Amino acid sequence: MESVGSIIMYLIIALSIIVFSVLTVTSRKILRAATYLLFTLFATAALYFKLDYEFLGAVQIAVYAGGIVVLFVFAILLTSHPGHSSERLVSKKRALGFVAGVATLLVAGYALLSRCCMAMTSLPEMSNPTMKQIGEAMMGTGEGQYLLPFEAISVLLLACIIGGVVVARKR
Amino acid sequence: MLSNILIYFVVIPLIMLAGLALCRNIKQIRTVAVIGSLALTALSVYLLVDYLGLRAAGATAPMLYTDSWSWFPQLHINMAVGVDGISVAMLVLSSIILLTGSFASWAINPMPKEFFLWLILLSTGVFGFFISIDLFTMFMFYEVALIPMYLLIGVWGSGNKNYSAMKLTLMLMGGSAFLMLGLIGIYYHSAPEGGELTWNLLQIRENAAIDRGWQYFLFPMTFVGFGVLGAMFPFHTWSPDGHASAPTAVSMLHAGVLMKLGGYGCFRVAIYLMPEAAHDLAWIFLILTGVSVVYGAFSACVQTDLKYINAYSSVSHCGLVLFAILMLNTTAMTGAIMQMLSHGLMTALFFALIGMIYGRTHTRDIRMMGGLMKIMPFLAVCYVIAGMASLGLPGLSGFVAEMTIFVGSFEHTDMFHRVFTIVACCSIVITAVYILRVVGKLLLGPVQDEHHLALTDATWWERTATVTLIISVAAIGCFPNFFANLIKFTFSPEIFAVIGMN
Amino acid sequence: MEVTIPVLILAIPLLMFFLLGLLGKYMSHKLAGILGTAGMGITLLLAYFTAFTYFFSGAPDFVDAQTGQRLQYIVFNQDWLAFYNNLVIRIGFLLDPISALMLVVITTISFMVHLYSNGYMRDHHGVYERGFQRFYAFLSLFSFSMLGLVVATNIFQMYIFWELVGASSYLLIGFYYTKPSAVSASKKAFIVTRFADLGFLIGILILSFYTGTFNFTEFTSAAVGESGNLFAVNEATAQGISNIFATSAAPMFMGASVLTWALVLIFMGGMGKSAMLPLHIWLPDAMEGPTPVSALIHAATMVVAGVYLVARLFPLYLMSTAALDIITVVGALTAFYAAMVACVQIDIKRVLAFSTISQIAFMMVSLGVARPEFHEGLGYMASMFHMFTHAMFKALLFLCAGAIIHAVGSNDYTEMHGLRKHMPVTHITFLIGCLAIAGIIPFSGFFSKDEILSACMGNSWLAYLWMSLVAGMTAFYMFRLYYLIFWWKEHKIHAGHHAPHDQAWTMTLPLVILAAVTCVAGFIPFGNLVSWNGEPYDFMAHFDWSIAAVSLIVALVGIGLATVMYRKENPMPAKMRNALPALWNWCFHRFYWDELYMFITHKIIFNGICKPIAWFDRRIIDGSMDGLAYISNKASWAIRGLQSGNVQTYVWIYLLGALLLGAITAICVI
Amino acid sequence: MDITMIYYLVPALIMFCCGVYGFITRRNMIAMLISLELMLNAVDINFVVFNRYLFPGQMEGMFFTLFAIAIAAAETAISIAIIINVYRSVKNVKVDDLTEMKN
């Protein structure tokens, strides 16, 4: 049995995820959409915190909210005139998108509900992964350690930096 | 690998290709083409003599000069070669036609280098096909022979060439699809349960493991697959358009050699490997081919384009080849192979002459021409000789081939087969009608077009090409027993034994 | 007998063909003419020598010493193409009475024609015609083929040379190839005979299949059986063959034995070559060729090939009297028909052509009525005899006609008239020819025709009366022709034209020789030389004076009628014509056979079969292939939209697929 | 009330569906990219939730999310660079109008 505060926390998080997600994709102004995305990402970070993954939540806020969304905003400001760029959705497209979304919901939801018993697992006890644990996991090569993906990601990021410079460079 | 004589039939064209790639001007190209094809002709004649020598010395194996080099062992694909009398005859035919075709395209324009490159690539496929006894390599060479046709017609052709090239290639590819299905089917039934699968013709024949039910499926596949190339009714319609658009040498090679690939394949794969199904299902294809013999001839009677006439006459004559093969007895099959030789040579001659006439008059419509005998007597006389060969004048090749087929087919005691033999016999009259119609309109009578009076007779290379072909046609016509024996000896008795015929 | 001479008989003309054909254009015209004639002359001598040796040497190869029967002798027989078992085409040389006879006939006429053409094939100023060398080359080719045909040892060899003869006839008829009428005539001749040859070929296929052989010796010996004939060579095969056909279990097809079928089909080949009704239409048109060609091919040699064929297989025909009856009927109808038509034609070569048809029909009838029971097969002998005499006098007539045409420059007799003073030699020789063909004693035609009528008499009264009537008509139309050419009032000679006159010696010499032969040939003891089974018999013993007298009277009546009507220009012919206009029209238009054939070939076959088939091929067969391409093309265009490059569409479709997969998994697995 | 796994999964699912909807409907490339981020985020949540509930002693899910965030950042950076580049040349970021490369 969870505490009431925890439940209220959960409700706030879940509600904001749902509401802001929907708003992200339905708002007609692109800058607003970016803002709603920011809120969604914050809500997700909060969810991570609630599930005792503080480090992950922090990364989520730092990278997503701090980095990506800012990138989005810059891009939007560079490519459009804010406030002016409302786009009208083609109704046929909207119908298609709606069907796709609902179909996904139905299929995945059916899968989820048909495994209801498993989905009903309650929260087990877990000690927070400490920074030491995370750092060791990241820097080691043994079992449950992720040096190789870490390096791969770093190379990927390097490639992205170079690629981004090359692509965006003025000819 | 190079110790086997047969491999040179592929090696020489490859060397020619390399040589052509290095050529700088038309003279060098001609030199390479003529020397190469002369070498091939010499090689094939040497092979013929050597083969007969070996046979005379008592070699009784179904195929001689057999050899096999592993290529892709996981799937049992080998480069396996070997020849019997039929293949030898076909090789001689191909090399002669390649040689004359090179002469006939002496002044090909534009891009002579590319033209000869593709032409030689095509003949590589042809030679490779005739020496292979491995179904897979056979199929590969078959495709190698087909593809260059598209470019040769599409680039160097005339008239509605894109359409024709596309149609020809697509229809033949459609046939190949059937064929491939059939060949793979044969491969998977090539050995008895648990035995090692093989693509080798002789091995498959020896195993005789394809059961009757599967034969009923695989025989039509392979027969139709090859039959498309052999212009079997109703899959012949690529032939008139394709030939009409193709340049001279390509028409010659295509009608003279490539269409023989079809007949040869039908015999070598479909009937040789699946005699029981051939025996049971022959009647279907007999009707089709018997119809096409007469049908092609009737169609030829009303055409006005020289190449169309000849293409339909090819439908008729090639129909006779398949018709005779399906009679499943030694005499008729000998006749079929002789008809292949004969038709190859005389159609090549026809197309060469049509190309030469077209090159001068710039029309192929017989209504626009007339009295060419007076203007270009050499070409006209050659055309008459070709026509006479086609309508079966004794002393030229058509007669012996047709007579062997008719006598052989009539040997079949079944009334159905006999009636169809008589139907096929009727084609000799219709053939006479359309040949004489063309000769009368085109060559005889008064000159139709004043401009034609200024035209010249054949040049020396054209004379070389036509005279070579005429001599070959007359050689078969005058000494048929030589060829008949060359072919006849190699019909393995066992396939007839299976069917219970002689 | 030495092999060399027979080989040379065949080889020399062939060699001449290649020599003149390939190198002719490098020769002068004169040299080519001399070479051709000399070559034929040598062949003539060799053939005479061979025939003489065969008939008169009495060597055991040729004559049975005890019975005096003549034997079939195969000089050489070379395998040419082996089919299976005994079915082998051989090229050989068979000597027997009829082949020896034909050797003589062919080489004689051929030599005469070669000689004659030296004069005929140039204009009045002695300038040779274009293609003179080619003409001689073709003549040599024809002689080779015809000689090969008559000496054939097996039926397939005969067929081979049969075709070659047809082809050389085609080339010669179409000699003036720039003339459209000559071109179409040659085409017609080839195609009609080719059609007949189809029957011949099928007949051969049937016959050879059941007998297992192509060889004449085996056919004939089989047919004659064991009745003590000397043609038997291979007793075992012979027995087998006679068993096949003679027993009651003979294979039947549609109510007739296969032998009858085979023989009738083979006779169809003969009908084509010998211009029997209804396959006669090519012969009158074939007169488009140069006249010497008409004399050689279309009067004396090639057109009797059909008769020769039947004679060759005569013992087999005896086994099927139905086939013989068919031959008789066809021959009798043809004879009458051709005689009718000949009575009204105005082109002299056409008249001669129809008279040829009629005379060949005589030979056919004679073979058809021949039976061994009656006068030891008199009909067979008579037929061969008539073939011989007819060759001579008909060649004579044609060569005379050629001389006249050459002199006048037209085929139409209305432009001739009264030539007897200008061309005395031609006149006399032509008259001899006419007398011979009319059957006046002592010219050769009288004897041979009399034999034929006797043979008909032996078969039935009806045949006899019918053929006598035709004989009378023959006399009538030949003398009509004679009077129209040589009598009547002559035309005025236009200024600048030469008066017609006798031609150069090269042309008159053959006329004189042939006329001389015609005068004496009747007295040859023919029965000693030729008979159906080789047994010689006395010719005069079968000579029936009553029949001879009747036929003589009939001929005289015919001549008399012609004299009354055509001796001088008078209104009688026109009156008769007006009295029966329909009959005259039908005769003049040859009973509209050509129109009928035109209708069949053009309207029915060409427009009714060929064109629809071509249309069917282009539209239906090819159309369905194109339709296939069209459908796939359309289908490609239809699904082309899927490859729009629009990533949202891709996602949508991807999702749909993924969801479908997911749904399936969810339903099935969970 | 116990907050079980499904309580987290359902919002994640809804988020994912919103991403799908947005990706298909939006014409603006940046908006599409935003929708993509939503989907990615939804998946991240799933990883974390499964890790937390089913394998609490391990850290695979967390690390996967960690790396996914890094990759998302890189991907976004590159995409935006491309978008800006495209905008520079055609003055438009509507996905339907970008058909120049097609022909």
C-alpha cells in the first residue's frame, strides 16, 4: 500500500505526461509544441525520480530539457516566424494519423491487458544505484559493465559533432 | 583446365573481347572479329574431325571430351563440359554463322566497337551453352546469350526498335523463368532419396530418379521455357518484331543460332532427362508445334515486310524442329537436328541478304521493290538459292532435313501422329507459295523504283558471307549422310528404350 | 556394264550447268552455245550407246538367255541418305526398257533443242538474247534432272529429281523474268506441281512405311509375285511386301486399302506434272517460256514424267485396279476436255499445249486400261510407244511453231496466215507433225495411237469410243491450226518488215531430223523392246486391222472437217460459233478453270485463311502478349504511388504492417 | 492502492501514440522531430519501468535509457542541422514540399 503522497505524485506525473503529450502533437503553433514537449520531458524526469533513478532523472533534465529542447527552440526560431507559423492540418492526414494512433493504442493496450497479471507487479524494494555503482558500471568491462557501449556512444557523438558542423557549415 | 579442347570455345571469345576492348579503329575491330571467328571456325572443324576420329576409333560414351571443374561445391555446381554429335554440329553451325555475321556487319555504324563487343559476348554464351553439360552453367550461358540481344537491338536496330527489344527480352526472360523453375526442380530430383544431388546431365540421366509425377510438372516447364526461344506457338510473337528491328548480324545470329538453343535445350534437357513425361505429354505440344508449322507458313503468305516473312517462315521451320523432336524416334530426331542446321544456315543467309538489300534500297517492303534481279544479280541469285533451300529443293539443305523429319514422323504408328505429320507436310506447299511470291515480287518483274537502278551489287565482304553460307547449305544438301550419321550415332538408345520405341 | 558411261550421262549436264552458270558471264555467247550443245551431244552419244547396249547386246545382265525377258539392271546405287532399316535414299542408275527408252528420248529432244536454241535465242540481226548463257545453264540443269528422274532406282530418288525438274522448269518458264506474265506463269507452274507433289510425297510415305523400302525393284517384284517374272531381285522382301498388300488383312483406311490410297496419291503427283485435270492449269501458261523450252519440257519430256511414274510402278498399280480405274477416268476426261479447248484457241502455242495435255491423257488412259490378261499388257506398251512417238512429233511441232513465231514475231495465228510459200521447210515438217498426231498411216502417231485404241477396246467399248472421238477431234484441231497458219490469204507485209522466211540451219536441221524420225518411228518393232514384264512379243500379232481402219477413218473425217471449215477464209467457223455461243465461250475460256483456281487461291486461301491468320497472330496472340505488358505496366503505375518519398506515408504503412504483425502475434501467442 | 507497473505503462503508451499521431499528421519537419522525441521518450520510460519492477537488482534498463538519451541528443542535433540546411536552400521546412531530390 503506497502512501497517499506517493499516489498524488503519481497522479500529477501521469496526468501531465498524458496532457502535455497530447498538447504537443495537437497545438498548431510550433513553438508551443516545443514548450509542451519540454513539460512532457520534465514529467518524465519526475517519473524517473519517483522510480528512484535520480541519476537518470538528472540526465533527462540536463540533456533533454536543457539541450535538445533548446536546440528545437533555436531551430524553430531560425526557420520560422514565431507566432505566425500556424499550420493547418490536412483532414485526410489527420484521419490517417488518428487511425494509426488509435490502432497502436488498441493493439499495444490489448497486449498489455492480456498480460494483466504480470503488469500488476507491485513495486519491489530497491536501493538507489549510487554514483559509484553507476561509474563503475560505465567504466568496467566485466559482466553488467558498459565500457564498450560507452565508447561507442562517445565515438558516435564525435561523429555527430563533425557531421553537424559539416552539414550546417556555410558553403 | 586448358587441356580440354572445349574450353577454348569460351576462351577464344573472351580473348576476342579483350582484344576488341583495346581496339582503336574500325580496321582493328574487323581484324580482331574476323581472326577470332576464323579461329573458332577452325577449332570447330578440328573438333568435328577429331570427334569423328574418336568415334571411328570406337569411343562409345554418350559424350566425349567430358570434363568437370568444381565451381560452387555446396550446391554441386560444376563447370562441366562434353559434346556429342549434335553439339559438335551446333558448334560448327554457330562458328560459321558468327564468321559470316562478322563479315555481314563489316560496315556497322555507329559504335562498331561496342557492337562487336556485345556480339562476341552473345556468342560466348552460345558456345558456352553448347559445350556445357551442367544444367546450371548451361542456364548461365543461356542468359549470357540472351541479354546482349536487348542492347544489340535497342541500340543498333531499326524501326520500332525499343519496343521490339523490350518485347523480345521480356518474353525470353519469361521463358527463362519457367526454365529456371524446371531446372531447379530437376536438380532437387536429380538423385534417388538420400543420394547426392547433381546438376550434371549425364549423371541425372543415369540416376533416372525423377518420378513420373514430377516429370509431368517439370517437363512442360522446361519444354515451354526452351520452346519460347524456339519460337513455339503461341510464344513466338517476339520473333517477327525482334527480327524486323534487329541489325543484320544480330538477326543472323539470333535466327541462325539462338533459336537453335531452344530446340537443342528441348531435346537435351526436357526430353533427354524426362522421356516418360515427354511420351505422355507429347500430344499437347505436337498440336501446338504442328499448328505452328502451318500457321507460320500461312502467316508468311500475307506479310509485306521481308523480315516479317522470314520471321514467320522461321516460326514454321522451327515448329518443325520441335515437332520432330516430339516424335521421339531416331529418324525424326535426326531430322530435327538437321533441320536446325539447315534452318540456321539458310535463315542466316536470308537475313544477311535482306540486310544487304535493305542497306541499299532502304526499304523492306516488297511492294516498293521489284526487278532487283536486273540491278543486283548476285544478291538476287543468292536470294533465289536461299528461297529454294527454304522451300526444300533437293541438293540444298532444306530438303534432306524435311524429308528425314517426314519419314521419321510417319514411322510413328499412331494415327494421331500421322495425321499431324500430313498436316506438317502441307507446309511444303505453302512455303513454296510465300517464297515464290517474294521472289516474284522482289527480284523478278519490271523495276519498280527508278532510283533503284543506280544501286550496286554486293561488295567483296558481302560476297564472302553469302558464298560461305551457300556452300554450307549445299554441303548439307548434297552430302546429307555425313551429317545424318554424325547426329544419328549419338542418340542414346536408352531414352528410346524407356519409351519402348526404336 | 561399265559404271563410267552412266555416271557421265548424269555428270556432263550437271557439269555444264555449273560451268555455264558460274562462268557463263565471262564467256562469249557463241562459246556458251557451242559448249552447251557439245555437252549435250556427248551425252546423246553416251545415252544412245547405253540404250543400244541394253537393248541389243544381249548380255546376261540385260536379257535372260532362256526366256528372252529383259531384266532390270542397276548399274550403280550409292547411298545418299539413310533413314532407318531399309529406308535409304540412294542415287543410282537403273536400266530397264523404259528407262533406256527415255534416255534416248530425252537426250534426242534435248540435243535438238540445244541446237535449235542457238538460232532461236537471237533476234533477226543475229544478236544474242540477254541471259543466253543462263538459258543454256538451265537447259543443262533440266537435262540432268530429267535424266536422273528416269534412271531412278528408288522412288525417293525419283522424287528428288522430280523436284529438281520442277525447279528447272520454273527457272525456264520464268526465263524472261522482267515480263510479269512469265513470272506469274512460272510461279503458277511451280506451285501447282508442288501441290501435286505433296500427294506424291504422302504416297511415298505411306508406301514406304508399309513396304519398308523405297526400291523400285522390290516394289515391282513384290507385285508380280512368283509368277515367274524376272524383275524379282530380293525374294524375301518381295514376299513380305506382297503379303502386306495381297492378303485380306491388308491395312485399310476409310474404306480403301492403303495401297490404293498410296497409289492414288502418287498418281496425284503424276497428275500435277503431266497436267491432268484438274491440275492442268499450269501447262498452257507455261508457254510463256521460250519456245524451245516448251518443246523440251512441256511437250516431250517433263510432262510425261507422270506417265513414266505410273509405268514405273505399274506392277504395283496392277494390285489395285481401283487406282487404275481412276487413272483411266481422269485420263479420259482430260483428253476430251483438252481437245475441246484446243479447237478454239487462237494462240498457236496454247493449241499445242492443249494438244499435249490431250495426248498425255491418251498415254494415261492407255496405262489405265492395260491389264496383263489382255494382249499381254498391250496398253502399257502402247503408252510407252506413244510417249516415244509423241515426244518426237510434238517436239517437232513446237520447234516449227517456234520457227514461225520467230519469223512472224507473234504467237497469235491471226497474224500469220499463208506462210506456206515463205517457209517451205517449216511447212512440210509441220504438216508431217500434224499428220502424225492425227494418226495417218504411215506416220508414227498412227501406230502408237492405234495400239492405244486397241488397248481401250480390250477394256471396254466405252473407253474405245470415247478415245476414238478424241482422236478425231485431235485431227480436226491440228489441221485447223495447220490451215490457219499456212493457208488462207497472207497478210500484207508492212514496210520495213522482212518477209517471214525459213530460219538458219541450226533451227531447220532439228526440224528435218525430227520429221524424219516421225516418218519412220512407227515401224520400230516396239513390242520387242518394251513390255510391261520385259517379255518381248510380236507387235504385229496384236495389230487389229479393223480398229486401225476405223481410227484412220475417224482421223480422215476430222481432217476433212477441218479442210472444209478452214481451208479458205469462209464464214462457217463464225456461224458455228454463233450457233453455240455458250459452248464456244466455255471452251475458249478453258471452262473457267483458271478463274475457279483464282477464286480458290485468292478469295478463299489468301483472303479467307492467310489474312485472318495473320490478323489473329498480330491482334490476338501478339495482342495478348502486349496486353500482359499493358496490364503490368498499369499495375506498376498503380502501386507507384507507394514509393512517393513521403516519409509519413512510409511510417503509416510501416505501422500498419507492424501492427498487423503485432495483432497477429498478440492473438495467436498470448 | 498499489501503484503497479501498468500505471506507468499506460501513460507511456499514450505518449507513444501521441508521437505516432504527430509524426504522421505534422507537416513541419521540426514538429515531426518533436513527435519522434515523444516516441523515444515513451520507450525510455518502458525500459526504466521494466527494469525497476521486474529486475530491481540490475541496471540494464537504466543504462539503455541513458545511452538512448545520448543517441537522441546526437540524432536531434544532426537532424536540426539538416533541417536548417534545407531551410537555407529552399526556405521551407514543410515535408510535403521537399520534393526536389525526388526528381
